[in-house]
Amino acid sequence: MNLKLTSLLCVALFSGLSAAAKLDIGEYLSLADEGIIYPSEAQLELLRPLVPRERFQAAPPISDRAFWNAIAVSQSGREWVKAARANRDKKPEVPISDENYRRANKEGNRPIYKPRYYRTMERLERFILAECIEDKGRYLPQIEQYLKAIMAMKSWLHPNHDDNDNGVLEGRRVSIDLGARKFGSDLALAKTLLGDRLPAALLKEIDEQLRWRMLDTYLTSCRENDQNNHWIKSTSNWNSVCTSGTVYSIIASVDDHEKRVAAIGSALNSMVHYLSGFGEDGYCSEGIGYWGYGFGHYLYLAEILHDYTGGMVDLFVWNNPEKLRAVGNFPENIHIQEGCFPAFSDSKPTAKIDGSGFQFAGAMAAKHYGSKWPYQLEFKDAVEQLIHWKDPLPEYAGEKMVLADVTYFDDMGIVISRGTQKERFSIAIKAGHNDENHNHSDVGSYTIVLGDDFPVADPSSPSYIAGGFDPDNDARSSWGHPVPYVNGKRQSNGREFEGKVLHTEFRAGYDRVVMDIRRAYEMPELRSLERSMENDKAGAGTIRVEDVFSAAEPIPFGTAMMTYSDYEVLDSHTVLFKTDDQVVRAEIRAEGGDVEIVVDEITTRMGSGKVPQRIGINFKEPLAKGLISITYRPVE
């Protein structure tokens, strides 16, 4: 019998479930207490009969030799054992010193701690699964050593997620973040898979640590909206990532049925906020990489709750199946072409998307939403691997994606206009607003792709160091994006500072969009500012981006082109962009006055490690109205 089917039957027998008992998510959400994540009594009443009395098992325990012996002969099982064997002599790299913790907190310096955190957790997971596969006691000493090292840490947080006074490190409060949720998950994983193979005293300490560092702080924040765990109402990846790890650690380790019900109920109320961060059209403002990380963990949460409740709690459908399907197919729809994505928000200007989390998200999206985005079944996260071992995810079918000539995310105002040439010349352009997740002040920004090169591109993410998320730094503000710079001012930050698509025209061989971006600038004297984009796909292709403005009085006005490529300014109206294989010519036309080109480097340290260039195009004199048009053409 299929392991998944066996699991569902067992759940049904233990909890008396029936098909008619499936949770109606819409009804459940309608019963929430306003402003509170912790479930109302009415919500708890709906959930109690659906949650088994037994704790959750992500996979059968080590004592189930039929399961683990089958894994032992699989290719992926052998690879996990091989990885564990290669790391047997390596010691845990935590705790880090208080000095390094405080330094990382102050500087946002991730390299002095983050690799140590995640190498420690990855090795522990390898040891746990390898021991389950072999059952020879070979890895138990390392597992105990690693568990004790993790439990000896004063704080499980990434240091830069602690407060300025290091309140978690100093023991004044307890909070969960992207690191803590995984430390907690790994302790729960060790307990549930290895059980009495570990000393009773160690198991007791695991229970105490999980209650202190995970259960109590999570449920308290859900009840009281306290200073800890603000992510429970976040629309960003933090919510899905932290919620999934926290809920897993609780339902896998906590004996108290009511607390497990409360944790699941809180997670459902919390996911309302997370899913609201996506457009109804499926657009993920955090970018393609965070889709893999954030939505991948939402799917992780959906799978463990579906498994645990025998399908009675179904987050794959939620109460909005059309939106979930659109979100699941986001990687295909945001494509510019052949693996190239716009570098909006904190995405990177790269044609390569990889990582274990993205592979898991891709496989789950293929299974549940029919996504055709290519992926591999290679997982570094132990629970993701267990999900696949229990109920195998589909192998990538190799179906070639058929991309439309244009994709319009009409809810968020994003247009992907794809060239149809042999050497495709395409553009992605956004309206959006300036309170998006991982926000950049970038209403009107665009990225141009020729083949698989990015001659002109939004510069993407600055490094995540101290000040990296400051909205006024050059790379995150509108000055560091290919958008207008008006009267010496940058775009303002907040939901009200937005762009609106006024007109679209999509027909064979030609796309056009016009957007009002005036409202992105907090500037009463600016009466109008429209940005239009045309993509004429005839021949080698022609892309035009044009800004037209009017003001109550003469004001300085300019716009910019952004690039990581080599470039050559031929004159005040012509710039060549040169990639390894391509050349794109930019021809500038101005109405209302003369323009000059001013080149600046973005001095903010970038996540790509490269230095973007800002090629400013400025009117020499203030104007009450004017136009700047940039026409891009490949040089054949």
C-alpha cells in the first residue's frame, strides 16, 4: 500500500475524520477575532476534531525498518549517507561568541555567523537521516554533540534580527526568526525520528527548549501582538518561512493537543496576511528568488498540515484556488525569456535560479498547480526530503514552457513584453507601488534583455548589511533605478506612492503600455508624469521608453538608464551598451530643452558584487513641461 495512503488512513482512524469534515477555510477565517492571530473559540471548535490526538510524524521513526530500508537502497538515500559520512569529523560551529554576535548585530555582518549556523544545521540533518537509514549508532555521538551545541546557544536568532540592545542574547525576551525556526525544526526532527535512541535527559531538554524558544513565544505573540514575532502579520517570506518551521516544531514535539490545535489555528489566521502580499494575478513583489523561498515554505506548511489532518486542512486550495494557481505559476509568467527574470525588488539580474528551496517549490507547484517550470528533485532540507520520500513528488516532465508574447499582471501593473525574434529583444516594466515587500522606490522601473544578456537593467538588491534596507540608500531609492529624478527629489515611500496603468495595447508584433507615475512623487508642483513603453518586434526589434511631464513652474527634470554592462557615451544623444555577445544602441530624443548625460556609480555595496552605473539624462535648464524618449535597438 502507498505510504501516503497508509498515513491518511491512520489519521482517519485515530481522529474519526470523514470526507464531510473537511475544513471550510472561508468559514473558518470569517470567525476570527479582529486583529488577533490566535484563533477564536469558534475557530478552535472547528479545528479540534480535525487535529489528531497524536503528535505529527514527518516520516516513520527509525524503528520502522521497512520504510528506512527502502530508503537505504534509493539513490537519494545513498547520497544523504554519503554526505553524512563526509562530515562525521566536523564539529558544530555554534555557539558563536558573544563578541561576534554583537558585532554582527551592529554591522549586519552575515558572513561571521550565518555560514556557521547553516553548516551546523545541515550536518545535523544529514546525521539524523543517515542514522535512520543505517540504524547502527554510527552517528548518534555527533547528533548528541550537535543538539547540545544548539541548545547551548543563548540566542537562535540571526544576530542582525535581534534588537539594538541584543535583548534576546541577554535573555530579556525570546523571539523566532528565519534561523530560530530551523534550529527548532531540527530539534523536533531529532526527537521524532530517533526517539529512545537518544538519552532520556536529552529528550527532556529538547522538550524544554522547544517550549521556551518556540511554543510559548509563538502563542503569546499570537494572543497579545507583543514586541516579539511581528512576522505573524507580515506579507513577506518571513511569515511563511517562520510559520512553517514553528508549526512543524510544535505539532511534532508538543504532547498538549490544545496547544497543537492553537498553533495550527494561528498559522491559518497568519497566512491570510502572507497570501495578501501576492496580487490576485499571482504577482510576487519580492521577486523570483523569494517566491522559491517564501512560497516554497507556504507549500511546506500546506503539505505537513494536509498530511497531519488527512487532507481535512487544505492550504493548497485555501479559499481562493484561482489565486493560488496563479501564484504557483508565477515563475513561468514572470519570465522575460529562457530563464531570464526582471531584477525588480531584491531579485538578482541573472538568468540562473537555483537552490534547494526553489527546487522544492517548483516540484510542489508542478504537482498542485500544473506549473511547467523546470526543477530537480534534490533537497538539502531534511523535512523537504522526507516529504518526497513519503509521497514522491513528480519528476520534471520536461514539457517545454510556451511563453506568451506578452504577460500582463493587471492587479500589480507589471508588463512582460517578449520579443519574437530569433535573438529575442524583450522588456519587463512595472508600475507597482512603494510599499512592496523588499521594497525599492522603483515605480516605472524596467529591465531589457537581448538573448540572455541584460544590457539595461534594474540594478536589483543591495547587500544585506547594516543600512542595506534603508529606503534612502542609493541602490534602494529611485535615484538608483531607471526612473525620473524630479526637482532634485526621489520617489517617496508608502502604499500611496504608486503607478497606475492607463492604457495597454497588445497585438501581434507590437506592445504598448502607458502608466501614470506622478503619484510616486510627493511633489505638489508636479502636475503630470506619464511613462510609456513601446516594443515593436519587427526586424531585430525596437524598444522605446518615453517620459512626458508638466509642472506648475519650471523644475529640474531628468531620467536615467541603469547598467552593469560596459557602455560608451558617443554624444549627448547616443549611448552604446556592450555585453559579452551583444551591442544595444540607445538613442535619446528630448523636447522642451537640451539634455546632457551625467554618469554616476552606485556606491552602495550590491548583492551581485558588481557596481551598477547610473547614466543620467538631464535637462540643462528647468522646464514647466518636457519629454525625454529613449529608443533601444540591437546593433546587428
